Amino acid sequence: MAPPLSAAAALVRRHDPDRFLATLFAPAAARETLFVLYAFNHEIARAPEIASQPELALIRLSWWREVVEGVPHRHEIAAPLALLIAAGRLERAPLITLIEARENEVVPDFPTFSAWRAHLFAGAGGLAVAAGRVLGVDAEPALTRFGAAYGAAGLLRSVPFQARLGRVLLPADVLAAHGLSPAAVVEAPEAPALARVRRALAARARSWLAEAQALGLPRPALPAALPAVLARRDLLRPEARAEPRGLAARLAVLAAALRRRF
């Protein structure tokens, strides 16, 4: 029988199944560190979504900043995270950058596409880079783009959900070019013009995948980039509702892992 999953692995399997699947292709010695990294990412990502007020979300993120900085806190993910940082398996600086990216989402303000791109490169892109370092590889240019494309796909497909929370994680200048504003998105998250915005941004994100491909990726870093296989599919239909992955999606990840390339 397979050993039971750790708390971190169980959380990732439940809430971040794409990265859980990708981690199964990592060397056994690195998997638990990756699960803790991704569990930490889930915890900070949901802070703006579960807090009733922005101030409370920032307090929650500040609590995680304390964990990363070495302040002891009792929590099923905080404890193993602190141990991995102390052991040098995870670095503090990239984790702080991830927290800062989530702070930017508490009261989102992306006036330009460049600001939106920078946010994704620091957040989802930075997470992929951190995963690569767990795997012993520094492939920042390619992994940043693979990760950012996956993050963009998630943001674009979550537009209606975020709008119901009164949040718009889209660049204001691209919205304006299509006759929209953040307030208009909150009022009508299914508007035809918004679908065009989502498709335009998806096309930009697909270009990041092409750039990453051109840069090349060391084989050991592949598990950190595998979620981008799913991003490629999602970015073709950014206005579609997010649904559980079917067999075809899982087979696409398996094929990329077996070929050791995208």
C-alpha cells in the first residue's frame, strides 16, 4: 500500500490538482518540498478570497510573512515550511516575493498590461522558478514564462468568480481599449466585450509559452513547468468555465513528461 499523503500533499491534491499531478513526475526526494511550496502558495492565494475586508487579508498575509521570516506559528503548513526554510531546502526571498504578489491582489490595481504582466511574472512565474530551484535547476527565464502563462490562464478563467467578490484582476488599459472599466466588469462579468478582452490577453499569454519554448528548459526542471501543458489548452478557451480536468488533459501532461519536452 502507498504511504498516506502528508498534510501538504493532501491539500495540494484537493486544491491544486494540476501542480499535484506535475509533482508526481519530480524525483521522490523533492516531492514533499514541492508539496509544501504549493500548499503555501494556496494558503496565501486564498487570503484575499476568504477575508471579508482587505485589511483582514493583509493581516493574514502578514502572518505568513512572519512564518517565512522565522516567527514560530502553529499551523499544518507553517510548521513544515519553517523546517524546510531552516534546512535550506526553500529560500526566504522568493517566498516573500510570492506574498507581495498576493498583497497586490488584495485591492487589485493593474493600470497597464505591463503592470499585469509584471504581476504574473513575479507571482505564478516566481512560483515556477522556486519549484525549479527545489529541483536543483536555475532556469528562471523559461520557468518564469511557463509559470506566468499558467497563472494568466487561471486569472482569465476566474473572471466571473472574482467579479462576484468585487475584484478585477485585469489590466485597465486593455479593458479601456474594449470600452470597459473595472466597475463595468463587476457589473457584467459575462459581457461580450469582456470575452474579447479575455481572448486578447490569452493570446499575449500564449506568446509567453512560445518564448519559453525558444529559451529551452533543462530536463530536471520539467516538473516545475508541466502545468503549462494545461495552460496551453486553457488559453485557447479563456472564457470557458473552469471544470475538473478530464482524461485528455491528464494524458497531455503524461505525454509531455514522457517525451521530456513540450
